[in-house]
Amino acid sequence: MTKLSDLGRPFAFTAHDQPSAPATPDTYRCETCGQIVDRRDLRQVIWHVQPEHEPLELDSYSRMRR
């Protein structure tokens, strides 16, 4: 299983293409693996858009952010 920390340091991003979009929840459930994904962490988002992937093993830092 791939650890989240194996994907590099955490970094946040802001979507600038839809300035008038309403606020959305910070998490969603991945349709491929069923894991809850934190939209504030681009590493998780990129991992879960891959067509075939396994769930990430979250490290202690990611669990503390929730």
C-alpha cells in the first residue's frame, strides 16, 4: 500500500477558475477505491483520479488535519 507521505510534502491549492462557485465540502468518497479524499490536499486528489489505484495509507499528519 502506498503511504501518503511517499507522495511528497503536503501543499494546499486554490482553484482560481471558478471564483463565484459556492463552497464545497472538504472531502469526497473516491468512486474507485471507496476511500475518503481530502480535497485540500492535492496529493490525495491526484492519486485518486488515476483510473486504477489502491487506497492510500494515511500518515499521522494527514489524520491530524481532519
